Amino acid sequence: MATFWPSSSSSNHPSIFLYLQSYPSLFFLLFLTTSATSLTVASLVNPHSFIAPRIPYSDHCNHIVPESPIDPSPSAVFSHASLAFDVSFFSGGDLFFNRFQSQNGDVKSARFRPKSIRKTLGDGKIYKVEAKLTLQISKTSASSSYYGGDFGQKKLQVMQIDGRSSWGGASFDFYGFWSESTGQVCMVGSTQVLSVEGTRLKIFDARLMLNYSKESNIYGSLVKGVLESVDSLSEFKTVLILGARNTPLNYEYKLLEQSKLDCGVNGGESLSLENVLGGMCKVFEGRSHVFGLMYRNDCGVDHSCSPFGSDVEYTPGFTSMLSFLCDGEKMRMLLSFSNMSGYSSLFPFDPRTSLVAEGSWDVERNRFCGVACRILNFSDSLSNAVVDDCSLRLSLRFPAILSIKSMAPVVGELWSAQAESDPSYFRRIEFSSLNDQLWRFPSLRYEYTESERVGKLCGTGKSRPKRKGNHYPDAQTSDMRFVMSVKYSGEGNVLRTARASPYFVGDRLYRDLLVRGQGVGLTGIPMNVNSVTKSFTNITYRIRSLNPNSESRGDIYAEGTYDRDTGELCMVGCQSVRLKNTVAIQNETVDCSLAIKINFSPIDSRSDDRLKGTIKSTREKTDPLYVGRMEVLSRSIYVHQAKESVWRMDLEVAMVLVSNTLSCLFLGMQLYHMKQHQEALPFISVAMLILITLGHMIPLLLNFEELFKGSHNQQNLFFENDRWLEAKEIVVRIVTLIAFLLECRLLQLAWTARKTGDHHHREDVWKAEKKVSYVCLPLYITGGLIAWLVNRNRTPKRIVYIGKPQARNLLYRPVNLKRSFQRPPLWKDLKSYGGLMLDAFLLPQILFNGFSNSDLKPLAALFYVGNSFVRLLPHAYDLYRSHSYGKILDWSFIYANHKMDYYSTAWDIIILCIGFLFAFLIFLQQRFGGRCFIPKRFREYVGYEKVVELQQAGEQHNTNDS
């Protein structure tokens, strides 16, 4: 009889290597399974590699900038930044975007990045340049019609056109020459784009001509260019480019004196640069800043509100500011105006609605004073555009005191220095920042202006009974941040999500309390942030992505009190709303009619709900700004729950590994038992072995399938950025694979033993196995149909559940709420049903023992007891876990995963009882016979039938012999 165990003295005992040779598919599965856990799919093509041009420079550019030999000396290398531009506008180039349907509001932009600039020999100040030009279109997701906070955080989504450029457009590789004396650049290069059919790549050869101004000041800020095909038969149309130069060499500020003559009206106390972390440059450098514009109520009759007059058909609601050059107290910037707010690495540059500005910080007034210039003469051709008409004035400052109606850390003004009779005159425009972080302004103070209304609404100062035995979050900890879902009773129970975080606790910045330590001031002197009583704390909140009065969601700022003894947060909320005036110009108004009441759950509560509350308007229902009642619910977790969950997940990974290792050990003991009791081999139920083998094979196949998925759904991957957990998962899969191979060997031995026994003996065994199939198959199929019917008849409903972070450390942050509108998938219910079948894996063996009436011991005690223990332990652990942790983190369950079996208090108890019962029945059968638990008179009747069958078989055998 062949066994798994290797032996040097017998060829009947093959080694594991010979066994894998006999089953190459298993070896292939082993190889791919381990590969799937350790390999990541990476791009094999570098889209940014430089492609040498196919056309000669001398034929197309030599008459513009003559080709010259390169200077080989190390000092010949020139600064790359001198020619680069990232902000630009282009027209034409439809060929490269044939698979993209352009819409109004889409932003066209080009980026020019030199890779190498080297001086050539001679005295002509000519440099050889290698560079990459990228054309892209950014598609704006939504427009904004209000002012307040982040405006729903609209994003500019970059459309990927031909797959070559990560910016989403055609990318050319150019080389050529630049003449510093004339400012001209001429280059030749190529690119590849998909054809209109999208089935083949087409190569285009092109010439790029750029013209840089020789002036290194605000008037030389523009770069003009032409991209054209060198093939006269090409369908490629000429592209005109107008860009804003990043950093001209030796830039000279020309308008500083004019900027200091008029620097706006005094709008209140402002911070000096000494109270701004990193100074002015750190605030504005590196990214664009979006500001909401505020107009006077009487503007708009004759387009006197817009800085662009009647040249633009709309009145802008927002402006984006990008700093190009900042040196201490001087700054050069670009302003772009639009009627939508967007955040992207692409800056929306349109010469019709853009301004070029420069200025310096006024130490006496504590504000930035600047002059802004328009871009003119571009109507006929972008090549004629110039920076001119510098009659606009600009100021920026950092308010020292914030309030609920003015929460912007950066505010400013834009106005015209011309007389009112001048056609270019426009009314003064105020603007406030939307996306600047308060932590750069540690000296900010907050003024509570709604204390009287808060006192009437919340009853501040009244003694309230402390809830005994309950502890609530401290106002100075990160437990006060949360993500919530909001149900609008007046909108058909519509659900929205919002993120809430304190801005100030007392008169202290909330972030400063978290970073520098609770209750310690900037100077190291302890500071009492409780501004009312020991129990009550003044607090200010920002609730993001929530504005009931707008089609899009915005921000609500709220101030009020928090009672730590009862966990009650009571606030008055203000929202900024844009209303149309008589000439359809949207203007901003602040409405502070929201009453917000929230109750936190105790920090040691096992409830799934972290907090509940309401938001309602104090206005009359007939008021246009009235908002219906909103119910608030949050399932974010407290910090201590996050720490406990991380510890629990580490424990559960170890438990999965130990369980699989024990399964391998018990399988090894069964193989050893079979070697010692080979006469019992035929009496092992094949149905049971197939069931447990499938139980390990299916998870391996599911993991193997993930390797070939084209895109990974981030919500289906568990902590994909946590390398430590990934390493443990690799070990778990390897151990699972070993258990699967051992089960395959066990199945092979049982199957082979039934083929080599006595003929009548084999028939009896197979008859018993068939009877097992007749009972088990209908039973399993019926259970599967019941699971299918339950899934099909389950009513789809809106379910709010917690979103899982992509890394373990993100558990400490508030997590986004998700919304599901579908019933649980059938596959999930079938997986749970499969787990139930594996929990009762001994059922086929019990039936087989009963039908065969065997008194042998085919199963080792450690095998059936140990595997029953491995299957039942998760249910015992789930009983403990359900009482120790809430269900809010069920997506993080690794051991006793709710997706792989039926887990609930009732199911856990039922399965535990069934598991212990089945193990006890196997013990009785192997000790007293397969039918020991059947009443005696039925056993005798079955025995009588067996004797009759044997007599009939003997008589038939004698007849055949005669």
C-alpha cells in the first residue's frame, strides 16, 4: 500500500518531490500561489522615456536658431528652470483628443519641461535643449454656486488620452536650440497617439517654436509658442500656446513703488509675518490657493463688478492664486478667475480671465500690497498677447482674530485704481481663502460672538446630573473628530456624509492641542481651555461637505459648548449661502440659524453608534433659508478602540496561522494513523475527504484569481499598504497550501485502498458511500437553495457602513462612511453556507459508519477531535468578540471572518453544539460500532437483513459453480 511517508529502502514510498512530479498541477498551484503573494504588477513601459526625433533639425529650424556643436566642459550646463513653464493655455490639437468629448469649462493646458540645457561653442549665446512638451485637458467635475468652506471640494479630473503621459495627453520629445540673445527656441520631435479608431498607434513629427521675452520682469512673463506638423499631408492642425514663465532669470520687480501707494482699507487687526510659521512664502508656495469672491449688493448693473468687464459673459465667483516666485517679503503671482472652485495640480489659465501680479509685504500695515496686470491683444492670435494695463491693485492679509462669520485665515481685496468714468473701472471685490490651514498661524485668536444665543439654546451654566459610571471624550483629544451621515427628513430621507473637526477649544487651536500636548500653551505655561466651567468647554467646529441650502455640499462653521460630564455638544451653526440679486449676480450671505445638538456615546460603550444628534433651523418654514430637520449619526471609532482593534487584528492573524498549522499537524497524525491501521483505510468516507479538501482549495483559488484582475477595488483589499500584514498573509497561504497537499494525499490513499481490496468487500464499501451521497447531496443542495431564496427575498435597503482604511495606522483617523443600495451578493451568502458545511465535516463519516456498520478506527482521535476544535474555535471566539467589540469593525475581522461562515450568537451556539455532538458520535462509533446509537431492535433487524443477503449471495455463487 502506497503511503505518503518517504523511505530509502522501498520504492513504494515516494518522496514529496516524486509526489509533486506525479501531480504537476499541484506543483504549478504551489508556484503561482506563492508568486501571487509576493509579486506586484508594475508598468513595463516608461512613458517618460526620451524618444529621439526621426527628422533632422537643420531642415526645419536651422534658419531660426542655427545648430551649433556642444561645449563639452562641465560649466556648459545651464539651469533647466530658466525655460520651463507649467501653467499655459493652448488652442487647436483636436487630433490628440479625438477620443475625448470637449465640454464648456474644460481646461486646456500645456507643460514644457527641459531635461537638459547645455551651452554650445561660439559667442552667439546658443544652447542645446532637450525637453518634453505635454498637452492635456482637465475635465471639471461640477460647478459651484455658493460660497462657504471647501465648496464640496470639486476636483479637476485629468483625462488620460493616449496612455503615454501621466498628465493625460499627448507628450512630445523634442530637441533643438535656444538663442538667448533673441529669446527664440526651435525644436523638432515626435510623439505617438492612437488613431481615431483607437486600434493603432500613429507617429507624428512636429516642430516647436517658442518665443521668450528678453525682459525679465512682469511684462516678460508670457511665453508664446507654435506647435506644427512637418508633414504637409498630416491631419495634424497647428497648436498655439500661451504660457506663464515659471522663473525668469534675474527677475526684476518693476511695480513695487506703485503697490505701496494704495494698499486697501484697514479691515481689522492683522498678524505680522513673525507670527506666521515659515513666513509669507511658506503659506503661498507650492500649490494654488482658492478664494471665494464677495461683491457689493448694488453691483452688476453695468458689469462694474467684474475685473474683466463685458469681455467675459459671467461674473466670476472664485479666484485661484499661484505663486511663481517668492523671496522673503516680495512675491510674483498669477490670478485666475472662474465661476467654479477646483483643486488640482493643473492651474486653470485662461488669458481672458487671468491677471499677472507682483508686490511686497508692508511691515507697517501688516499686509501684502500688489499690482495686477491684465493680458491683452490675444483675441486675434495668442502670439500677439502682452501683459499691459497694470491699473489693478491687490492686498492680502492674515486676520489676527477669527469668528464664526469670518473663519478665513487669509483675506484680501482687489480693486481698480482708475476713475469710475473709466471703462475698465470695477467695484472693490473682497475675497477669502477656502483651503488654507490654520496651523500656520499659531497666534490666531477666536472670538465667540454667539454666546448669548448658545446660552438660550443649550442652557449653558445650568447644573445637569452627571451620568454615573460613564466616561465621555475629552474636548482636547482627537476623539472629538468624527465622520457622520446626515439624513434629511425633508428630502425623502436623503443621506449625505460630512466630516466634523474642532477648530478651536476655548481660545486655543485644536490642532495645537493635539500636536504640542493637552493643556500646554505656546509659551509652555499651562492654559485653561475651559472658558465656562469645569464641566463645560467652549468649542468651535467645522463641518465639511454639508450645505443644505445648495445643490452642492459646502461647509458649516459652528460654535457652542461641550459638556464632558454628559457627552452633550450643543452649538449654533452658520453657513455661507450665495443668493442672486436683481441682476442675477450671486452674492454671499451668512445665515446663522442652525441649531446643532449632538450626544456622544461613552468611550467604553460597545454600541455601534459613536454619536447621535440633530441639526435643525430656527427659522420659520416659510423662510427661503429654512432647512428641515436633519438626523446625525456617526460610526467613527474612538482612539482607544482603534488601539484595541490593531492589537486584536495582530492576534487574529496569529490565530489564523496557528489554526492552519494545527490542521497540517492533525493531517499528519491521520496519515501516520493510516500507516499503522491500513486495514481501516477503505472505511474513510471519500465524501468527507472531498469536502475538507475543497475547504482549503477554494480559498487558494480565490487568492490566485486576484493576480489576474485588471483593477483592484480598493474596498475589497484589506490594508493593502500594510507590509507587515502582507508578510503574515504570505505565510498563512503557504501553510494553507501545505494542508491542501496533505488532504490530497489523504484522499488518494483512501481512494486507492478501495480498489485493491476483496471484491465483495469493495462492493459493500461503495454501497455505503453511495448511501452517504444519497443523504448528503440532497441535504447540501436543499441548504444551498434555502440560502439562495433567503438572499433573493432579502429587501434591498440603504445601509450605512464604515469604510475601511488602506493601512492599519489610518484606524486612528476618522473614516469615511459609505452607502450601499444593494442586497448582499449571492456569492457572499454561498460562502457562508460553505463554511457551515465545513463545520459539519464529520457528517459524511458518521453516515458512512452507520451504513457500513464498521467497528474499525479509520480516523485518528487527534484528527477528528483536533479538526473539530479548529472549526469550532472561531465560533467560540466570535461569542467573546461580539461582547467585547461592536460590529462597527466587522470588516477588519481576520479570524472568524463573517464573510466565510454563519456568525451570530444563535449560530455560534448551534454550531458549537453540533460540532461537539458529531465528534462524540465518531468516538462512540469507533469504540462500540457504527450503529451503536441506533436502538437495539433496529440494529437486530438490520443485522438479519444482512444475513439474508449473504445467504442469497452464497446460493447464487454455488449455482454458478455447478
